[in-house]
Amino acid sequence: MSENSRQRLALLGSTGSIGTQALEVVAAHPGRFEVTVLSAHKNVELLAQQARAVGARLAITTDESRYETLKQLLDGSGIEVGAGQSALQEAVQRPDVDTVLGAIVGFAGLQSTLAAIEAGKKIALANKETLVVAGELVMKRAAETGAQILPVDSEHSALFQCLVGEDPDAVEKIMLTASGGPFLGRKPNYLVNVKASHALQHPNWTMGAKISIDSATLMNKGLEMIEAKWLFGLRDEQIEVVVHPQSIVHSLVQFCDGSLKAQLGLPDMKLPIQYALAYPQRLPNTFKRFDFKDYGKLTFEAPDLKTFRNLALAIEAMNGGGNMPCILNAANEVVVGAFLQNKIGFLEMSETIESVLQGVPFVAHPDLQALEDSDTEARYVAAELVKKSALTNY
Ligand code: NDP
Ligand code: MG
């Protein structure tokens, strides 16, 4: 496909925060993109509405129990309907799909990303958990099939943009910026009482529930360190985190001559989504622009690893390697779900993840099956711990 022709998209997770913003990007560039496939899990009402609005060819619900409802909702539209993971994996390999947006949340996004890699597609990847769990396998396979993985995560998009035209060997280190989330500066005596409703109020970004909690605990930044490691082929000691509450500097690269390059912009996910979808083109748009007059100060500080222990645990998992990031991710998905349902407290999330990391056997060189097994076991151990803790405290 030439870079200027119409690009055919499969938007996985189209009903989520990233998915709906991707559709806004598509709508902002009439004629540039065509949506072939859309997928959602439970929200088939919105999925059907989106599919009709963009004239998709195929709409998939990964929750098979919603298939009949989706079918009814799309009756008479001529839009094909599919259900389940296997339908998703087939869909991303269709010849009428050029680019796959991976915007499913969590481990659930792994298989479809791998299927897109097998078909050598261009992949705009928001689903960072895929790289946390299986970054080594994913990047290796992508290099073999020629699938191009372009980051959607704002920090990684920033790093990618800073690295265009640079020699990867000239990178000394990278600095991932973190907003610090809604509890920046807070200490454990405060955090012990916070509830999900409070943690969901992010100061700069409106995102899905899971990543909002991850931002509040700083687990998001830990996941992003691991994501960066695999995306850019870095050593652990080359990856640093700096808290920057205004979320204007989206990340920085430091080169071997001491020079720093940063990418800046307003906190708006439509930018990195558009950059990944249109790459290597930069498309003009009318999104709101940054104005220095709106920001008196841009500030930077070190993260508080003692209070926000999830970040320390993620670094430990990254350093440990093997299946540790997979265990960390699975435990985190379980505790975030439990916290959202008020079953455990904010600080208990870290305690549980730490116990799960110790409780699931270490595998130094896991293949895909070993990763799936580690994920299942870690979820089980985490769920048991959550049950116990909920009985004791709530
Ligand atoms: P949301 O929760 O808003 O959306 C998730 C999407 O995935 C929805 O379409 C949802 O469908 C679908 N989904 C949920 N569970 C499953 C499942 N088991 N199988 C298949 N599909 C499923 O998440 P976000 O859009 O916030 O995040 C998506 C990904 O992008 C995450 O990995 C996140 O870390 C990453 N990301 C997000 C950013 C943001 O600003 N939101 C920024 C950077 C990265 P349904 O609606 O039907 O439940
Ligand atoms: Mg991010």
C-alpha cells in the first residue's frame, strides 16, 4: 500500500477510551482511512452503532454470549457478525486489513496481536500488557514476519518520534514521564483509605478504568518501563522514570553526546493514535494546540517508590525477567478488578502482587504456553489472596 492511499483498519477494542478516540481520528480525516473490522467485548450496543456509522464489513464481540444480540442489532445492515477470540484472530489476518489497532485492555489482547504479527500487518499497539507479558516473543516474531509495531502509548510514541532518524546505538538512556496520578505527594496513611471512585479521577487524562487505577498506583509507569524495554531494545538500566505532573513533555531520549530530545504536546491521546495510524506520514489536524501562556511552569521530580510500591515491584519483575512480568501483570489485573469492586484497599494491591510474585514458580525462558500457564496460575493465586483479604477486612 502506498502511504497516501486509503488505509484499511481493524480497530480492536473500538468501544473503549482508545477505540472511540481512534474513530474520532478516522472521522477527522475523511478518505484517508476505511474501517473494515471493529471489535468489542460486552458493549454490543455501541459496537453496532459504530459499525453502522463507519460502514464496517465485520463487527466482532469477543463475549460469545452477546453474539445473538449483536446479530439482531445489525440485522439488515449487511455487516457481517462474528464472536469469540478465534473470530478476532481470523479478522486481523484478512487481506482487506492493512493496519490493526490493538486497543483491547489487558492480557486478553495478546492473541489477536500475535495473529496480526503472523500476518505481517502494521500494528498500532495501545495494549501495553501484550509487551509486558510477552515482549521478547512478540518483538522477535514481528522481526521475522516483518510486522511493524508502532506504539500508541503517549510516552512510547514520544520516544519513537525522538528516535526517528537516529542510530539506536547512540541512545544512552530514556526518561519516561509520569503524571504521578491523582495521589501525587500522598503518603500511605492517606492512601490506606482511598476508594476506587477517587482513584478513577485522573488529573490530565480520561482513560479506561483499568489504566486509570494503574496510573494512580504508578503500576502504569512500571508496565511502561517493560513496554519500552522491548519496543526499543533497551537494557533495564537505560530506562528511567521522571514525574512531570503537567503531562506536556511526553518522554525524553538522552543520546551518547549528552543531548536530550523530547516530544511535547497537550495530553490528548488522539495525537499518538493518529501518528501511529498514519506513520510514516504526519497528517495535519485541527486538534487544540499547546500554548505556553496556559502553563506557567513545567516541573520534574523523582517518583516516590516507597509509597507507590507497584512501581518498585514492576522494576523488580523487569530485572528478574522470564515470566516475572507476566506474573506481575496477571496479579495486577486481578487486584485492580478487586479494588474497582471495593473488595480490597489501595495499599493491599501492592501487598497482593508481591505475594503472587513470590508464590508462582519462576520460569527463565518461557514460551507462549508457559506464559499462558503463568498467567492462569498467577490469577488463581491472586484471586485466593483477594478472597482471604476481603473476608478479613470487609
Ligand atoms: P477501555 O477499558 O476503555 O476499553 C477496553 C476495550 O477492550 C473495550 O472496547 C472493551 O470492550 C474491550 N475489552 C475488554 N475486555 C475484553 C476482553 N476480555 N476481550 C476482548 N476485548 C475486551 O480501555 P482503554 O481504551 O483505556 O485502554 C485500552 C488499552 O490501551 C490498554 O491496554 C491500556 O493500557 C492502553 N492505553 C490506554 C490509554 C488511554 O488513554 N486510555 C493510554 C495508553 C495506553 P467493551 O467496551 O465491550 O467492554
Ligand atoms: Mg502512557
